[in-house]
Amino acid sequence: MNIKEYEDRLISTAQEAVKIRSYSDEEGELALFLKRTMEKLGYDEAKIDSVGNVVGRIGNGDKIIHFDGHMDTVKVNDEQYWQVPPFSGDIVDGAIWGRGSVDMKSALCSSIYAAAAARDMGYIKDKTIYVTGTVCEEYCDGENLKHFYKEFNLKPDYCIICEPCDNVITLGHKGKAQIRIITNGISAHGSAPEKGKNAVYEMAEIINRVEKLNERLSSNGKNHGTIVLSDIRCESASLNAVPSQCSIYLDRRLVLGETSDMVKKEMDELIEGKDARWEVGTLYHTSWNGGELVYEPMHDPWKIDEDAPLTKALNETYKSVYGNYPDKYDFWDFGTNAITPVAMGVPTIGFGPGEYKLAHMRDEHCNVEKIKESMIPSLAVISHRNKRKSSRRIRRPASRY
């Protein structure tokens, strides 16, 4: 099959993927569709792991290259206002329209086809290529890959996160801390509030401190961290009672130079002098096939060096598509599954089609030519050779295959 045929099938597959609704924890139908696609493309292995990720493997060489894209999308709550129906997968004005077209089914399908094309073009000698379609990234980024790496007993040599960046090489992303603060009160009847202690009032000053903290962070120049109160709730015996507890949920984004330890100090300062405590806002999800995901949202920002072997390899692949080396790099504002391979010491970089500002938005759409173009750098990364020895520490049991 020539590259043009791969491109045509890629676009058709991406359209079908967009048609399949796959909200977080509801990715089962899409997982089965992608597994069948891998099987039709002749993958050496295509399976669904214990938490519902679809995993494809081509080759069995010593050097492991991993491409990852998540299957889940955010929900559509305004379907009646979309210019093109959000689950149509229609091509309009040269773009695939629909929920997930940008974030990130087009990129996921591109990596699936790129791996097969690389095999057919003779690029995978001494290599193993893994492509994963992962679950519940919108809530539990990175937790899915923890399960995949553990279950398959491997550590890749390189990881490419295919999140949308409009085919601009992306070197890293911000860190994230999601924190819950809880204040305590004493319940009393609403007719005698002086006999109790209102947990909401106890929280009020903390909320003001959160706002002041964000103002300080925002004054730190163009690249600065942020904090936002994203949820608030209270507990009371009834609508006629003084609340006995109040909690807020904070989303703190970290730029390079900020650390989780800095965030912990900030949280201590927010609750100082108040009857309050803070904790990491652990999230619990059950995946579509019953897998348990427990996500601890506290991780630092990261960035791969511009002169790292993986960056240089992607620079060469970029030139093979566009005729020149990139004149800029990108850095994601949002979190991705990259936090897991980065924490393992795996060289990791980002590249994928789609304007990420369109993600999660009404009228999400992804340019068809950019989707096709994104497959070529993936091919070239696979084919690239360098002298770096394998960084893998855990070898697959020979009996597995």
C-alpha cells in the first residue's frame, strides 16, 4: 500500500472514530473499533488491557517507541448550536468536524496508520512500536499509562504524545495540582446561629486568599502560574441549619521553575489560622470495562531539551515534511498523559494535528491536510537512527509473545 492509500484510509477511519461517542468512562465502542482497525492493518498484537486502553504492537525489536493518544472526549451539552452535528464526522471546508476531531481522535488514528506504514516501508528493523488509545485522560491524565506500562512490563525508549499542537513540535507542558480545602463548623438550628459555627464563613477568608494568590501569580510576567476555585459545596443537617463543613476545590497550574513543594507551602499559608485542612484532590474513576483508576493530581511541569536526541530526530522529520527546520516550538498550557513517561525518565515530546484552542469547544474541527501531514513525522521518527543505547530497564518476558 502506498502512502496515498494510507492517507485516504486514515481520514476515513478518523471520520468513523468521531462518529463514535466516547465520553470519559464510556470509550468501549471506540476501543473495539480501533482494535479491529489495528487487526485489519496487520498489527502483531492488538488487545484491550485491564483498564480499557487499546494497545497495538508492531515489531519485536530492542528499541521501543511509544505513541499515545487518548480515546475519551468531554461531553457535548449544546448540540443544537453546532454548525455541523458533533458526531457526524463530516468533512466541511477541508476539515473533519465533530467532538474529538481535535482532542484527539485524528491524531490517534494518524499514529495507528503511521506505525503500519513504517512497517511496510521497512523502517522497524530492531524496533518495537506501541500505539495506545488510552482511557479517561480528561480526568486522570497519566494514570492510564501507569497501568499499561505495568501490565506490559516495559519502559519505552521514547514516547510521543500526540495531543493537538497544529503540527508544531511541543517540548513540554505546565504542571498541575488539584487541591481540596475543608473547613469545619458546628451545626446549630438556623433560628439560633450564634450557638453554632458556620463552616462557610470560616471558608470565606480562605477564598479571598485564593483570589489574592492568583493576583500575585499573574503579576509574575508573561509566563506565570495560576490558581482558580473550581468547585464549592457545604454540608448541613438541613436548609434550616448552620453548615458544619465547607469544601472548595482548587486547580493550580505550574510553570517551569515552580514545584509541587511550592504549592504545598501555598496551601499551608491559605489555611493558616483557620479551622481547616487541605488534601490532594484525589479522583476515583471506574473505566468502561471495570478497571479502577485512582488519580493523584500533583505533578511538576516538564520540558525536553531542544538539543535532546528525540527533539533533533523530530526536527529532521519536520524538515522532511515542510522543507525547513521549525522556527518555533510550543509548550502546552494543559496537562497530558506525558506525566507518566516523564516521571519514569523516558524522553518524551509532543506532536499532533489540530488547533488545541478548538478542543472542548463548540464546532470542534481538524484540518484534513494537517492530519495527513502528521503521519509523515511519525514515520520519520520511527525510521530515525541514533547511537543512544536502549534506556529500557524492564524487559518483556519472552513467553509473552
